[in-house]
Amino acid sequence: MGGVSTDFTRSGDLIHTETKSNIPRGAGLAEKLRAFPDRVRLAVWARLYHNDRSGRLRSYKSARLRHAPSVNMDLLPGDLISDCIGFSGVYDAALTQHVTKLARQGGVFVDIGANLGYFTLLWAAASAQNRCVAFEASPRNVEILQKNVRQNQLDGQITIVPAAAGAETGRLPFDIGPPDQTGWGGFSLNNHAGCIEMDVVRPDAIIRAGQRIDFLKIDIEGAELWALMGCEQLLRSGAIREIWYEQNKPRMEALGIPLDEPVRYLESFEYDSMPHGDPRAKLVEWSAVPRRVQRD
């Protein structure tokens, strides 16, 4: 196990050390499509532009977010997540609505698997008092994430941790994934070609003890359990008010993680989980809250 860099971009003391009339005149077609329902907008994009990205690069440069119009994001052409944001202003509509609702109430958001910063930026933009800690492992993603935070002048609200979140501090093989996809990288049991040695940190060693966390999102391609294990002290203290995590069954199986282990682990700290969508699907989003919050 090697040492871990702690040269983080810091914010405060959270861590140790739609209608046609809204279309602007002269807007490009990508902007005009935003006035239409999601299914229509994405269907038109898929039919006309998915194979013609070279001529539509403006949609990936300073893309506006529908739920935070003051925020602009730089994106990666051809990336599935970037495609959704660039042509609709939204990614994962259900989670987006939930995050924006909680963000308006204010507080602290921990984003494990922050990608290019979509959810982190939504949270920070909702209130100048909101604070975020964004964990992102992929070096390419970190570079774009940092740029997105800077260009929106949200440096004072967002702490970027350029490392993977896990159960133990150290280093592990990390598959960075295809060069045109930002959301497919993750831990690997085999140090094969395409893997790099990644710094791993425990979230509860980074986040200040006693800090209330209003929302924790974990989306790290099958290794969500390991990140939860790295939050042990935060879970034990009940500091986390709500958790949203993904169950990526193929990636969990590849890592040797039992599919029901995240639910069981959270139950050991009296957090109850519920699935959003069909629990038999290969990809399932779950949320969890402490039982005492439910009683309150």
C-alpha cells in the first residue's frame, strides 16, 4: 500500500487539514430542443446528431443545466452522460428532481463518483450556503470537474477529492474505462492493460468528524459497498441523513461483492433501504435513511 495525496481543492471546514416562448431568438437547434419534453428531445438528438458529434460540439461546451440555469458545464463529446446533459440539460431525471428538492432545503452533499460534476453543481448552485465534497477517481474526469467548478465560481462551496472512495486507505487497480466514456471506470480485481494504480481514501477519514451530511450519493460502478464501509464512522454516528446508491449487479459480481451486502451492511447501522424501480433489473438505484429519521 502506498501513500495517498492529500492535495485537495478545499472548501470551508468540511474536511480535515419550458415552453416555445422561452427559446431565445437565434438559438441553435440543441437549445431549441430544450423546450420540448425529454422523450421528444432525446429522440430527435438520437436520430439526427448521435453520429454527427463533430458538427455539434457547441452542445458540449458550456452546456446549461435545466435545473440550474446559471450553471454551465464542459462535457465530453460522445460520452453517454454528456450526451444527455448537452442535449437535454438533465441526467437521471428522478435523481435530479430529488437532489434539487433537497438542495433548496440547504446543507451538505457528499458526491462519491462525482463524474464531471453534474449533481455537485446542482447542489452548490441552489444556495450560496450549500457545501459539497466531491470524490472522483478518474484523472480525466477530475480535470474537467475542476474546470467546471472554477468556471462557475463555486470553488468556495465545493471540495474536490481526486481519489477513489473505499474501505481502506491505500492503492488499488482502477480500470479507467473507454476513452470516450466518463462513467464506466471502476475498481478491478485484475491489474490488466488499461488499469492504473489509484489512490483510495476512506470518506470518514476525509470528512470532519461530527459534520452532518444531508445527502450522500454513491455511484462507483459496483464498489458502492466499499465506499459505504469507508463511511463506517459517519454511519455509526447517524451523521448521514439520506443515502442514494446504485446496485450495478454485473460489476458487483466481477468484484466478488454479494448483491444484497450493501442493504445488509446499512441495516447493521439501522439504515433501511428501498429500491427505486424493478429490484430484479441489472442496474437498480436504492435509497436509505436511518430509522430514527423515519420515526421523527
